[in-house]
Amino acid sequence: MSAATPEIIYYVAASLDGYIATPDGGIEWLAPFEATGEDYGYANFYASIDAVLLGRKTYEQSLSFGDWPYPGKPCWVCSRQPLAIRRPDVQVARGGPSEVAAQLSARGCRRAWLVGGGTMAGAFRAAGMISEYIVAVIPVVLGGGIPLFAGAAPAERLTLTESKVFPNGIVQLHYLRRVTA
């Protein structure tokens, strides 16, 4: 990645068996962990980003949450299908990861949160464009659902920079992508 390419951070919660949602896209299994009052470092992370990247299904699900979950940040929704956008701070990105990164860079964005879903995360990972992974491993086994990453991609070595264990059993892992010389 060049100096002008923004950092793409995959900040996500995943079940112990590697799913970010149930087969129908549900995330209700996270509710007991969100109700504790612990923010798991979310506020600091959100303050550190300039933009949000969403897949089409994740965007559509976000609209059902009531309050918009990404206030004050420009959002790009990656979709190959036509999409009705109902917010002025959201735009559709139809290109691949490199084109989306170029759009972010043109807007002066330095750090972007790749929210999901697994298909989009898989595409960005396959392109070698995820610079950080912050994964909260939730002590739940879903048995199936939307995987953390969809699609094939080459192996990637990561460097663990931090791990946090929370009293409720959540383990948050922070990895940086290893850049080989």
C-alpha cells in the first residue's frame, strides 16, 4: 500500500466458530454482550476513523437499527446492484477494493472501518488491503452463518499487537498485517 492509500481496519465481532452473523444476517446473539455497559474500546476506535465501508446487506441491516449507527462519518456502500440511498452521508461504490480505496484517498480519508460483511471483508483481504484486524471473539458457538471472511484468498501472516480479555469472556485481538520486504 502506498502512503496515499488509507488504512482499512476490519473491526468486527465473531463467534468462537468464526461467524459474524446467523445465516439470515441476524446479530441478536450479540445483544447480551452489548447490554453490559462495556464499550470494548469502541468509542476510541470510532473517534480514530475517517470513514465507514459497508457491504449492501450490512447497509440495509443498519437502516433497521433505528438511529443511524455511523453518525458524523462518510460511508461507502460497496454494491454491484442498484441501491436506493436514503442518507446524504452515504454513497455507493461499485468498484473493487482498489477503486474504493482511491475514492477514500481522494476525500482525504486516512483510516476507514470495514464494517462488513464477510464477502466484502474477503474481497479486501484477497486484495491485500486490510491493514489492521480487530476481532472480538464472542463466547458463543453459532454452528453456521455468515463467515468472518468469504471467498478464497492467499495465506496472510499477522502480528498480534494487543489482546484484551473481558470479564464476560470476550477476547479482543488486535493484529497488524505483516508487510514483507
